[in-house]
Amino acid sequence: MSSYLSFYLVPKKTRKTYGYNEEDGHTGKEIKISEGKPILFLAYSRSSDIYHAYNDILNPAYCGMEEKYTDITVEDSKRVVAEYEKSIKKTEERLAVSYKMLKEAGYSSELWEDIQSTEEYLKEEKSVLDELKFITFIIEETEKGFNEFERVLINVD
């Protein structure tokens, strides 16, 4: 059975608009823009590194057949990014040791293949880190009120 980590954006219910008329000068009024129900934004399958990064660190709500969500803050998302950065650092350290071994011990096809594999893995990790930082950016923009959403939710189904 598939499992997904889902990110939802909760739209603001109203927006303040400003205008100008000759009678009153500058005016402002609130207009309704939504019901405030969560909108699916991103979803990652269980095989995704993003799924594991968030699930392992934040343990979001399991929704099953009901509507359950976990609010996610910038601090939560930054914690996920920081833990993932630690993983990348370990990979880089392991790669440095492999290069040192290659330099000191000479060429070994097995070591060379390991280095190539680790280099490819490191590229994938850095790509995942970029996506984790993008998610953090969206959450931060939402918390600061710079977009049309009031909060970000996650869950696992």
C-alpha cells in the first residue's frame, strides 16, 4: 500500500483591498477570497527522500480516512534541513576518505566504483536539499504573510 507525505496550503479567507475615490480619499475594504480549506500543494511517496526527511524528524499526523493535519513552522522545516545537511556532510567526509585511500593506496577498481557511486549519491542528496530549502522558503513566505496563504499543513496517508 502506498503512503504519501502531503503538504497543504491553507488560503486566507479574506484579503484587504485598497482604492481611492474623491469623496473618501483612500479606502480599504475586505473581500472574501476563500473558505480557508486546505489545498494540496505537494505530495511525496514513501520512496522519496523528502518523505523520509520530514517523517523521521517531525512525525506528522497520519490521516487515513479522516482529515488530520500537522501545522508546520519555519523552525520545523529548518530542523529538517539542518538534519539533512548533517547527512550530506557525512557523505562528503566519507568521500574525502575514499579519495585519500585512492591517492595513497593507488588505483583499485572497487574503490573507484565506490567513489563514483558516492559522487552520484551526493549529487542526489544536494538536489533533495535544494527541494527541502524550497519548501522552507514557501513556509517562511506564508508565515510572514507575503502570499495568499495563512499556514502550511502536512500529513501522511
